[in-house]
Amino acid sequence: PDGQLSQTIVAANTGTYEAVITGTNGCGISETVSVTLNSIVIPTLGNDTSVCGNYILDAGYPGSTFLWNTGALSQTLVAVASGSFAVMVTDQNGCTGADTIQLIVKTPAFVSLGPDLSICKPSVGYLLNPSNNVDNFSWSSGASTSTLNVNNSGSYWVHGIAANGCEAGDTINISFLNTPFVDLGTDKVVCGGLTLDAKNGGSSYLWNSGSGAPFIYAATSGSYAVVVTNTITGCSHADTVNVLAHPNVTVFLGRDTSVCDNTGFILNAGNDGATYLWTDGSIDQTMDLRGSGVYGVTVTSPGGCVASDYINISLRSAPAIQVSGNKLRYICGNKPFHLSTTNKGTILWGSDYGSVSSSESMLVTQPGKHWLNVTDAGCSA
């Protein structure tokens, strides 16, 4: 400072300094000096810390010379392991400064979902299963599982935290191409057969039978498989179903009808070896008529196939034969006599010696067997 009277002064600022020295005899002399003060070198490596993965230390002061305790001479140093790192910086003016930092270098976390995808859509979705070394997960969907199944096109990200506290994340863009979905259903047991439909109109089809139709009829037991391909995207989907086809059951008791009550009409449900249940509770293959009414039967084959049929039957009364006199008659000599009936309808008498008559009576001229047939309202007796 100006006016100081000491032998020495501290030059704290850049500038010109003049000293006047006066001896004890009163004689004096002066001297002027110019002083330039350079900036102090203060490298700053930061506070001691822990980091995830390699860490770049920068001593600053570009153009200076550097000396690290590792022997490196560059302005920056990549710390790849834990330890103490020190640097000495000498600037262009020869000024020096130093700093030291303690680093804990932890294994970095990593999460990789792979490259963006444009793929055919799997029928069960696409499983995102990132390669990683983390323990805790957070997905863009809100899930916290280690994997994520996605069914829609879009952008998906995941963030993970390792046990040492290091964090990492990744994002993937997925575009699902139009892909058929085929579902032939569960394996089937059928009677006769069934139609299998692969649906997905406008696609191409290939069944293991060689058919290129969208649907086929499975009439026999076997395994049926189809591959359906989108003709634009080329994406395909396949499905297989096993079919056990039992022979169908057909029951026909006949058309509704009327029968005479003396004909011994029998209903037969057919289908040998099956089981039967008639509407009256009987379980035989055949049934004798018991009167007018509706008769029905349910038939079950050994394969479990079932069919039913019903018939409405009306019983008509057959004529009751009425002949005068006893059934055993005697001829006296050659004297004939008449057999007569009170029945109505179409009458036909006959004998074992050839005599016939269509009237209400018949002249008996000789011994032998004689009979009468009467037809009335379509029934005969």
C-alpha cells in the first residue's frame, strides 16, 4: 500500500510499485518495479463419493501440465476401481495446485431389452425378458415383475435397481404385424362328425389333409391340424385338435299309422348292441303294441351317441267272427245244410274241398273243413 514505511511490503495486486530509500545522512534513492500476479491454481476433483461404473476425473486447467498419482499425465483420468486419486496441476505460469478424491467404484447396473422389433404377433403375447443384473424392476405398465408379457404394439420401458444401489433402464419399440389366430377348440368326442372352421377370412389355409379350404368336415377319428397364413404380412398361426368320431345312431319306428288289433304288430328300434329306453320304461330292442297311443324310444350306442323317435299308432278292431251253430257239425247222409254269419263287410267262405262263397251263408254239401274270412274297415279275421 502507498505510504508504507517498512523495509518490505506484500504485493497483493498486479501493478507498479516504487520504493524510496533515504539514508541516515539524508541522501535518498528510488526504485520502481512492475508486478504481475498470476491466478492461483486450485484443481477441484469434487467431494469423496461412490459411483456406479467407470468415473471420469477432470482436473480442469486446459493447457497445463498434469501429474496423477497413477502416473497419468492427461487432464482427465478414468477411474475404473475404488481408491484414492490425486493430481498435481502446473499452469503455463508455473503455478501449481493439487487435489485428492476418494472414490468407491461399484459394479454398474445394466438392463437390456434388445433392439426394436417388428414381428408376427404370438398367440400368447410377446415376453419381454431383459438381460440384467438388477433385483428390482419397474415397467412402463406399472408392473414390478422381472418379465412383462405384451399383447399390443407400442413403446415399453423398464427401470431396474441393483443390490448395490446402481440403476439402469432401457426402452424397446414393438410393432406387431397382423397375424391370424386359430382356435379349433379342445379335443372332441362326436357322433357322426363335425365341421372344423379355421376362420380368419381372406387368409390362406393348409390342413394336414391337404385341403386349402377355410373349413373341413371331420367324419373320421384322427388328428386335424391347420396352418393359417396372412397373405399380406406372411404371418402364420397353427392349431391341432383330436377328434374321436363315433358312428351316428339313426332310429326310425315308421310313419304314424293305424293297424288292426289282431296283427301282432311289433316296433323295432334297430341298432343291435345299443341300449334302449322306451316311453313306458322298457329296455328291450323291440316292443309289442299294447293299445293305441304314442310310442317312443331313445337309443344309445356303445360310443354314447343318442337318437330318439316316436310313432303314433291307432289300433283298429278286427271283425269278431260269428258263425251260426257249433264249430263241429254233422251231415246226415247226403243232406246239405247252410253255414251262416251275421258279420258285415266283405265275406269269403272256403273249404278244403274247394267250395267257396261270398254271401252271408255257405251251402255245405260234404264233410270237410270250412272257414270264414271277414274283412271290415280294413281289418280281416
